[in-house]
Amino acid sequence: MTTVEEFDRWLRQPEDRDIEFKKAEYTFSKDKDLPDYCAALANEGGGKLILGVNNNRQVVGTKAFEGTYNRLSNELLSKIGIRVDVDELMHPNGVFLCFMYLPVL
């Protein structure tokens, strides 16, 4: 489970192959963009996709997958064959979703 403190540390990191922020304030494509980004995380050896953060690193919150985020991990596993953990956090500035792929060692 991600904490607000841990998330705030992520916001100070530069975007790179390990962390990607997307605004996704209202929607994000479950059939195209989400699987593509999660596959890219796996191909790069792990990382995080965070929805609900704009280009200025401000939490704007997301309504993408509202009420259904808890099914996404299994749906991604079925679609792309990769286990991706999905975490929802209530941040003081809005809800964000974190998709994390950590390689099995």
C-alpha cells in the first residue's frame, strides 16, 4: 500500500523509464494505453505508471477506472500476461492510481 509520504517523494523524482505520470483526469484507455504502458514497464525491468498527476506535478486526481480499479490487475494479467499491482490512494488533492510492475527475482 502506497503512503502519501512515499507518493510525495515520487513527485520530486524526474520522469524516466521507472516512473511515468499521466493526468488522466477523467479517462484512460483500458484497451490500448494502459496495457501498452504496463508492458513498457515490464520491458524496462519495472516501474510505476501514476494516473492523476498533471505535467506540473500537481495532483489533479483521476476518475479513470472509478469503482473498478480493483479488477484491473487481473484484467491486465489476462490481456498481456503480466502481473501489475494496482493501488488507489486518497491524496489530500485528489485520488490517484498507481500501476506498479516489480520483476520477480
